Amino acid sequence: MQDRHSSAEGRGLDAAFNRVLAAEAEARDAIARCREQAAARVAAAEREARAIAQRAERRIQVAHRIADRGIERGLAELAVSGDEAAAGPAPDAAAPDAAALDALAAALAAELTTPFPGSEP
């Protein structure tokens, strides 16, 4: 009788042990899938970060070109007005119009802050 109990207990223990081993295998598979998903997400995030950095760099370069053009234009205007000042005041020269100066300043600000055509993705 004890052999039957030992045999039945042995089969029960074997079955329980097999369930534990199967659960461990499932857990290992789940962990492997999670690692693969995490690696894919990290790779996608890195690609997105590189794309953002490239767009930002392009925008910075465009802003620099716009600023450089504005500076060159301003320097050219200063050189012209400097030449005129050296020649002496014109007889009919008037003080600059404040509204015109404000309009020029607004136009320059808009040029410096407006995206350059083709710079946006």
C-alpha cells in the first residue's frame, strides 16, 4: 500500500515540478519578449532624437544665414550713410521718420523669426 502512495505522490510531485519548470520557461520567454520590445522602443527613440537634432541644426543654420544677411544689409546701409555724413548734410535732409524706423525694425524682426522656405520638414 505504501508503494501505491509513494508512486502516486511521486507522480504528483513530478507533475508539480513540471508545472514549475513550464512556468519558469514561460517567464523566461516573457522576459525575452519584453527585452526585445524595450530594445525596439529605445532604437525608435534614438532615431527620433537624431531626427529632432538634425531639424534643429537645419533651423539654426537658416537662422544664422538670415541674421548674417540682415547684418550685412545693416552694415552696407551704415557704410552708405557714413559716406553721406562725410560729405556733409544734404540741404533738404530731414530727421528719420519714427514710423518708418518702426516699420523697418518690424520687417527685420519678421525676417529673422519667420521660417525660411524649404527649411521645415
